[in-house]
Amino acid sequence: MLRLILAEQEVNMKTKRTLIAIMLLMSLVSIHSQEEFPVFQANGIKVGEVSQSSAIVWTRLTQSAERKSGGVEWKESPGIPEGHRLEEMQDSVTGAPGEIRISWTGEGGGSGETEWLAVQPGKDFTRQVRLDDLKPGETYRVEVQSRSPEGEPGQAVVGSFVTAPAEGNASPVRFQVVTGQEFSRRDDAKKGHRIYQSMLKQEPHFFVHTGDIVYYDFKRSNPKATNAELARFKWNRMYSLPFQRAFHNEVASYFIKDDHDTVKNDCWPEQSYGDLPWKQGLEIFREQVPMGEKTYRTVRWGKDLQVWMMEGRDFRSPNTMKDGPEKTIWGREQKKWFFETVKESDATFRILISPTPIVGPDRGNKNDNHANKGFTHEGNEIRNFLAEQENLYVICGDRHWQYVSEDPETGVREYSCGPTSMAHAGGFSEEKRSSMHRYLKVQGGFLSVEIDRIENQAQATFRHHGVDGEVHHTEVIKAQ
């Protein structure tokens, strides 16, 4: 019956998403009553890199429907306690071999289905599949089926996503940005980070995570991910949380990495963390999220919005290097690409999303981003370029507090989204508010951005929300 209702075109997007959520809950109920399933998808699905005509669907096959409850507790040790295996450990999510098949149906018609495709044991039993020939501005229902290597049916996951509108379409766009989520600082021990429930209620068209998605090296988040097995464990544990899983089943996402999900704090190329080398850290990130050819990219969402998402680790110079023209975070190729594509863009609003601050202000003891003294030369180069552009704004992650700041030299404005829980907030004080700050609050939460038109005048609305979705600060900017 639900499938018939979903097919009716007069049902609006909100109703369809509600029905999809009901179907998901029904499938979860059936999972728990059908333990004979040979394979599951305990990490849900992630739909990412959405454009006007394509999307990438990610999933992972697992031996159970949920992460392991009970099990051997993690202690403060270098890794898995002697005499135990990872699958015996608390919160483990053991992978399983098998195959997946993806089907999709558009709100306005059109559908497709892949062949059965094997997951990749060497890539943590994950599989990413690109869907092409999609229609712009369309809501799609997607279903990911699974089966064992012998062909026995496994768990199916139902979700949805929205494609970007065509470049000439001035339809409204809503998206959200977060940073910094860490397992031990979740605010619901069983379900995960409550922020995902709050964001889902707003029905965003897409979502951007600016990095520090998991913390390989955080001292309170045992185990420390000093090898590939433990790094993957942290991803699997995080995305088996029900709040995260429910959100990503329904919202298209773009993921940016930062230091803690590369190898370790404030890292640069060729560093390692224990037995986790740099190259493998980069590979695991691309394995665990839907990702296209490059980790820096730009995407157009209709007539009034274009977004740039930057790579802040792959090309950087050592933080210890003396500042000057050769010292870089973005690298020559990425920086050239950014300057050229921004100049070519005719989108009304252009938004740069950076994993780390470009304007700040930051703490004086930091030396890892463009707001710090150690990267002054390139920071000035980027800020001066941004100042020459109309209707271009910066959103940044990494900092554990929310702010809106304006560079006194160039006027460039930056919005810091804040971390995913109140327990994760800190590192700054509201008493340090300076003339640069238009808004400052040390709290967990997220940033939402809405692009729309009032009497054919394009405008952008930036809102800082708390964890429960309450609005703490709003700025409405009319396009020049």
C-alpha cells in the first residue's frame, strides 16, 4: 500500500519523506523479527556527491543488524586487548561478504536498477555506486537490497534524496553544515548525536560535514585508531548509531575530511599515527564516504547557489615550515582551480566551505589554518581574492564554537558552524568577543543556509542553531 501511495505524484515531498521513514521503521521491525537474514546493512546508506544528473550511493554489508551490545569493554590500551578479536569488542560492527542491488524511482517518473554487485572485502565490505541520467530538481526514492554470496535475500534499506536544480532554475535551496562529531561526546548514549534529529526535521536538500567526522586520536574515545582495522572500527561504530543512520538514509551529503579523520591532530602529508600511514588514512576516508574523483569540488544548486568544498590536508606544507609564498594549505593546483572556477561562475550566491577557518579569529596557540600566523601569506592571498567577489561568503568547520566574523582588512565574512554536541563545545570564551565578531556563542549546533527569492530578489539566510534546532542568530543578506 505504501509503495502505491509513494507513486502518486500529487503527494508532496514532506509526505513522501514521512512515508519513507515509516517504511524504514517497518523494515527495521522486520529485521529484528527475521534473524535468519544472512547479511544486513547496520551502517545504513549514504547518498553523496549529488549533482543535477547523478549521485553516489554507499553501503556496507554486515553480519548483524546493529552494532554489538555488550562485548569486551575497551580499555585505555594501544588497541585490542591481548587474546581478543575485534568482533568480540563492544560496539563492533563486523562486515560480511555478499552483493547489493540498487533501484531508484523519481517523483516525476523514471526509474532504474543496477545489477547485483559484490561488496569489496578489501575495502571494509563497502560498495559505492554512481547513479547517472537523473533529472534535475527531482526527489528520488532509493532502495538498496542485499544478498549473501549464495544468493539468499538479506536486509533492504529504503531512503531518498533530492538532485540539484538546473542552473537556470531559481527554486529555493536549503542546506546544513556541521563539524566535529566524536563518539564519547554523543548526547544520546544509545542513539547517537541528537543534532541529526533536529536537522532532519528541517528537510534540507543537502548536508555538508566539514570534517573531524571521527577522531582517530582522541584520548577519551577508546580505542585509539593506530591502524587500519581500528580506524574502520571508528567509522562503523559512528554510522551504526540510529540518529546518524536515519538522517543519511534521507538526506544527500557531501563529506570533507580534516586532521582527525586523516591520521592525527594538525597533520600534514607523509605523517602517520602509530601503524596508520598517511596514504592509508587517505584511502580509508574515500572508502567510508561516497566520493567522486577528487576530494575538492564545486557543485551548482540552481540559478542562485554554487558551493565550493575544499581539501585542507592532501596538499599542505608542514605547519612547521617558515611562512612565505611557497607555504600552502590548498596547494598550487587546487588554489588555481578555485580562483578560476569562482571567476567563471554566474551563480547569484557563491559559498566557500572550508574544513578550517580562513578569517577567524582563532586561538593564539594554533598554527594549522589560514587564520593563524603560520599561514599568513596564503591566507592574505585568499582573503584578498574573496574580497573582490560579490555575494561570496565563507563557512568553516574545525572550531568548537559558533561565530560570524568579518575580516577588518578585507571585509570577508565567515560563518563557523559549531560542533555536533554541547559536550564537544569549548576552546574559546564568549568573553573574548572582539570587534571582528558579529556573533559568538560557545555551543554545539549547526548552521543552516536558505537561498530563496522574495519579489524576485535573491537572498541568503544564515541561521546558527543549537543542538535541538533552536535559532540563536540569523542574518539575511540580499544579493548585490
